[in-house]
Amino acid sequence: MANITMNINFKPDAILKKTKQMRKDLGNLPKEAYQVFKDNTPIATGNARNKTKLQGNKIVGEYAYASVLDKGRHMTNRGARGSNQAPKGMTQPTLQFIKDRVNKIVGK
């Protein structure tokens, strides 16, 4: 009869340290995402960037044409709308950043 021995070693302190770092990094995510969103906001007069705020964990664009810019460059029955500076809008690049950042934080 054969015996099987399995040795399981892990360091709880190392796991705790990694978990704390992950929580810290995830806690910084709203500020990082806000910066990406703001960096992707077109500049003509500066109004859109100036009126984009981080409120808690929410990014808020408080200007009348926010949804037009966020749709990216697109055609309507009245012609092209949006901005050439943000052809994909602001939300799409920000969501991609969040996805990539979370994957990096959790080690995928």
C-alpha cells in the first residue's frame, strides 16, 4: 500500500499584506477613473472639464451637452455631433481603464 503525503505551506501574513494592498488599490480606483474620464473629456472652452466632478464614487458631468460628448463622434440627421477629441466619448475609455486596472490589482 502506498502512502501519500501532502505538505501545505502558506504564509498568512503575506496573504494579509496582499489583501490590504488590494483594498488600498481598489479604494483609489474612483480617483484614478475620474482622472481618466476627465483626461478623455474634450477641451474647447474648458467648461466640460471644469464641470466634471467626483462626488463620492460617482463621476458627474454637470453641463447640458455631457451626453452628446459621451456618445463620442457620431452622425445624426443634423450631421456630425460630438467631439473629434473624444471619438469614443469618455465613459467607454474609462470603463476599459477600470477593467484593466481591476485585473491588474487582483492579479489576472
